[in-house]
Amino acid sequence: MVENRPLLNLMTHVVLMLGVVVVFFPVWIAFVASTYPPESLMQGVVPLWPGDRMVENYASILGEGVQAAGSPPVGMMMLNSLVMALAIAIGKIVISLASAYAIVYFRFPFRGLVFWTIFVTLMLPVEVRILPTFEVVAGLGLLNSYAGLSLPLIASATATFLFRQFFLTVPDELLEAARIDGAGPIRFFFDVLLPLSRTNIAALFVILFIYGWNQYLWPLLVTTEESYYTVVMGIQRMVSVPDSEPLWHLVMGTSILAMLPPVIVVVVMQRLFVKGLVEVEK
């Protein structure tokens, strides 16, 4: 039975609204700062309402203004971030699906040891193995390339573990029915498991896309040419301009533009994302 308590409902909505304000307020301040001329922000006080320079500032960001702030054009940086994020998200999902399928449905020696070896790599984040990884990438000549940005990050023990746990919940009757119908391992994978894994794939894609988009340390190490800079690197360079004050209106405008692709991905895939996180029975 659901009890109707007006006071409790009111308090719940107040807490939710306060949470929205706390989360949204920094974004609003960044947007407001991007609509003013630079001299207005040098006074140390950020207004609370947008100014009259929004069109001019964003036109400058998308044009040549970012170069004046010490960073490559924002369009090129966002394209690099998009390619890197898509490559990491798709690569992680494909490799994790294949490895989880092999671990669950194929019988081979030391199968359990293989899985736990993959699982133990969760304790080895990029920062721990970054030097040997960089040496391998440099030795293969992958510096300043999309392959160097994405390939070292596409293995995912977390996604492998999640797909393995889901495959274990798939009834054995489906496998037997597929065998009776003459379906081989590949057809069973594509015709049965992939459709059942749709919501899990969507949820992981959102998480992994944002993970790839927000990468900073690894792109900083493997890129020395401006044509491969990501937007997160570009924002850092705009803030760390030597011998001059940062152009904060351009920095904030670039930050707002950098938030748009992850927000679009979350909004577009929201329903599948939520189902993939909360759905326990297929």
C-alpha cells in the first residue's frame, strides 16, 4: 500500500529541486560567463543573467577566437574527442561481448582462470600501467594518431564481467532450441544473445562514451600535434595561457560546447540506459 503523505511529498520535491539547483547552477554560471566580453569577467564578479555578446562570443569560439586563447579550433578538437569516444565505447562493447560469450558458452581449459585474470585487471587503472602502455604505443609508431588515442583503452574488464553475468541468466533452453533449429555458435550469438543484450549494450555505451569523451591524461601523453588535441586538452590549454590572463568568456563557451555531445547521448538513449541499469529479468 502506498501512503499519501502531503508533507513527505512536499519535502521530497523540495530536496529534488535543491539537487537540481546545485547541479545546474555551475553550468548556468559557465553559460552566463560565455555571453559577456572578457573585461566584464576580469572584475571578479560573474553576473547571474546572460549578456548581449552570446552570438559574437560563440562565433569567435567556432572561428578563430580559440586560437587566440592558446588552443586549436574547437570544431577540430570536438571531432577528435568524438572519434576517440566512439572508438573506445564501440571497441569496449565488441571486445567485452566476444570475451564474455567465449567464457560462458565455450568449454576450454582454465576458463575460470582466464575470467578471473580479466577481472583482476580492474585493479590496474590507466594511471598504473600508463608508462609501459606508452612505451608500447610509441614503439608501434601510434603516437599522434586516432589508433594511439583509442586502442590502449578499449579493453574493459567491467563490461566483460557485466555481459558474463547477463549471459549466465539466459535460459539453457534457448541454446538447446537454437541447436535443434540448426543454429551454430555465430548465429546463436547474433540472433539470440545480441537482441537480448540490447538494453545492456545501450547502458554501457552511454557510460563508456562519457568515459572516452572525458579522457585527459592519456591524450595528453600520446599527442604532440595540435591536429589530434581533444576538447578537454584544449580547455586546459586555454586556462594555462602563459604571460597573459585566460580569456574566460572563450573558456566557458568552449566548456558549454564540450558538454553538449555527452548530454545529447544521454538524452537520446535515456530510456534504454535506464532499462539496462534496472532491468533484471529478460
